[in-house]
Amino acid sequence: MPRIYITTPIYYVNGDPHLGSAYTMLITDTLARYYRARGWETFFLTGTDEHGDKIEKAAAAAGVSPKALTDRVSASFRAAWDDCDITYDHFIRTTDEHHIRYVQEVLARLYDTGDIYFGGYQGLYCFGCERFYTPKELRDGKCPDHLTEPKMIEEETYFFRMSKYQERLIAHLEAHPDFIRPEGFRNEVVAMLREPIGDLSISRPKTRLTWGIEMPFDNRYVTYVWFDALLNYISALKHKGEDVFERFWPEAEHFIGKDILKPHGVFWPTMLMAMGEPLYRHLNVHGFWTVEGQKMSKSLGNVISPLDMKAKIGLDAFRYFLLRESVFGQDADFREDSLHARYNAELANNIGNLVSRSLAMQDRYFQGAVQPLSDPMPEIDQRLVAAFAQAAAEVEQHVTNLSLSRALEAVFRATDHANKYITETAPFTLAKDPASLPRVGAILHNLLEALRVSAQLLTPFLPDTCEKIFAALVLPDERKRVYDLPWGRAFAPGHQVQKPQALFPRLP
Ligand code: MSP
């Protein structure tokens, strides 16, 4: 059985879930649902990143201990993802005992092998990013992300011998051209590797920061937050058991936003090399969301919260919009008018309408009892069958390439075709003549099949909606999951379906 290990970044606990983090969660949740439904062994990990300067400062500003802050915010992240029906298998916190032990074990091991050593360091440090910058990486002397001037810091520190693995990483990228995808981000990492990457400072003196994992060989220092955080991808699996680790590593598909490319594309693979572990399968990098053309920020008051969106338009509509509106790897803009337009045209008029019209006619003309298909099928029915077969093939291809938007488009082309089929075959007119009722029954049977296949294909994207469609079709669980069930085999004549409920009431 194929296996897949899907991860999200672990979120800093100095903020709340927002559009950006929700986007990663929805992509990864969709993929986890997709592969699970197809029988893959799936492990889906998310969690919170709780150490470091940023968190220590946020706690001080809130007048609470870092522990109290992280407990509260981590729980609120978890609750938000639960409210969004995110089907993660494990939620890791970097303050979990098992994670701390694992980080210390790795540190001790790399210290013994000589890949961690003590030295002096001087550099420009951005506290927002929790990392040193080379002057070249700065824009007008400022951190390109935080637009603040980094501080010159001089200290003794432990280094990770990252430079030792530079050549091997370059060779790996050459041998695995899609290791980092899409290609643009791979090229960015290749460019980083054209310069010497140097060694990575991985300790912080306790005189400056205490909120971190203590270095096992020197209690005057805590571990740099990125060295700690990246290890979550393995500590979580180990925590579940050595067998879980053996099964899911290195089947990892990491998903991240483009701002954390360097830690994932350079630090993490070189750490894995030093640890003697195989590298992850893919690093999948997505773009950034803006809101009405502007950067999302607390000060602008334009932060989109997933839970507000759930209350406003429903979870599935929010999921649909984020997945449909964006191209993986590119930036996207969240606009109320696009959301409104897509909701009405695609959710209400296309799929919503197809479901309600088909089930309403089934109820009106046959009191919900399924009728036999025509044998042989007329050309127009065969074309409908072909449209859904094509959608199924396209979904598979697009999901594999992370083109979730195109996968949705493919299904909606088929449902659009089904709506046209209703107009062209006009069962509502035929039904006026009792002699045509068998034909009407066959047309409606085709439409029920169209609903079944649509729900099957859309389940990972719109889980709640598809559950409602399956419920109205009164299909037993095992038949929902059979992807190659031939058209016409799902519903025996006489099978009772239910009346529709409005899935996506039109927005005014
Ligand atoms: N804690 C680190 C990740 C450690 S992973 C071992 C971190 N956390 S974060 O909370 O700041 O960011 C989490 C994710 O949110 C990142 O992938 C980041 O790219 C993403 N986003 C933050 N703002 C975003 C948008 N406006 N749009 C899309 N994603 C964005 O970094």
C-alpha cells in the first residue's frame, strides 16, 4: 500500500490562525483526505512552534509566563483547526517532553560526531525572523520581511557544520529536480547554494534567551528555535512509535509558505544528512495571500480569520474559494467580490443547482424511487458518462501535480455538463406525457450517478457538502468509496433517495 506523510509548518504561538495558515491547512487537509480515501496509508501532522525570542517577548508583553502563553495559544490553534474539521493525525507542540528529549538526543549525537562545534560569531540578527542575515540578503540594510534594521550581535556560539553538506545537497537537487517545487523555489535554493552557505549558529546564550531547549552539553545555552522546530517532523513520528517512523519517513511531503524556504530547503536537508537520515520526498512551497491587494496585517485590520469565514459563508465555501482561487506556488488575492461571484456562479448555480434539481425531480416524478437506465444508452447519456470519466482522470492528474484549482475546475466542467444535460433532455417537459416516464426515469438515474461521482470526486475538497449529497443519495459507506464502480451499478431500481436540502443558498 502506498504511503504519504503530509506536514504543515508548526505555527508560532504569538498570533492567531489566519488566512495564510488556514490556506496551508486546507491544502494539506484536502490532500490527506484524498489519499486516505484512495487507500493510502496517511499520516498528517501539524502543531505549534513554541520556543524562542519571539514567544518570550510576546509573553512578557502579555504579562504572563511563556509556558502560560504557549499553553493558551497552542490550545486555541488546535481548537481552531478542530472547528475547521482539519483531519490531522497528530498535533505536536515543541514544548512536549518527547520532542525536547529528541532534540537533545540529536544535539548530543551531532556534538559527538563533530558536526556541532563551539566558536565565535559576529553577525546581523533579525529578531522577527530569529535568524542572522548576510548583508547581501538585506534590502536597504533592513530585513526584507520585517523592514526593520537587524542588530549586530557578537557572541560565542555552537555551530552546526552545515557547510560540510553543501556539495551533497547540490548533488541531491540535481538528481531530484522536483525535490523542491514549484521550480521557481527550487531555483531560489539552487541560487542560495551557489554562495558558500557557511555553518549555522544553533545556540543562544541564556543571558539573552532562556525560553528554549537547553543544550545537552552546555547548560549556559539554549537551542536556536529553527534547529528545534524542524526536528518536529521526525520527533512526532518517533513519539508515535519506531514502527510509525519506519513506515512514514522519508515519505514526507512538507508544505510551507515561501518565507520559510531557506530553513526547509537548506537547514533541514543538511541536518538530515548529518543525522544520517534520508531526505524528505518533496518540499512544496506555496505563495502568499494578500487581502484586497494589501498585505494582511493587524494594524491594517484586514486579517481574515478562518472561524469568522466559517460563520459567514460556511467552511466548505471558504475551502472552495481558497483552493479554487489560487495556483499553488503563486501569490493570490482574497477579494470579497471574487468570493461572492464564485459562490453564486460555481457553488450555488452549478453544483448546488444540479443537486437540488435532480433530487427534486426524482422526488416529484417517482417519489424518490430510482428507475432503470435506458438500455442501450442514447448518445447524449453516453456523453454525460464520458464527461465524468474525464473529470475523474483529470482530478487524479491535477492532484498529483498539486493543481487543486484545476482539479476543481475539471469536476465543475462535468457538473456543468450535467446541468446542460437537464436542459437538453428536458425531463420536466417529458414528464407531462405518461408514455415518456421511463425515459424521464433513465435521465434522472443518470443524474443521480452524476451526483454520486461528483460527490466522490469533491469529497476531499468539500467534505461537508459531499456528506450531505451522499446522505440524500442514501448510499452505504462502502459504495461511496468505490472509485471504479461502473456507471449504473450504484443504485438498484427501486432504491429510495431523499429530498434535497439547499447546499449553497444564493448570496444576495
Ligand atoms: N514557526 C515557523 C515554522 C516552523 S516549521 C518547522 C513559522 N511560523 S508562522 O506561524 O510564522 O508561519 C506559518 C506559516 O504561515 C508559514 O508557512 C508562512 O509562510 C505562512 N503564512 C504567513 N502569512 C501568510 C500569508 N499571508 N499567506 C500565505 N501564507 C502565509 O514560520
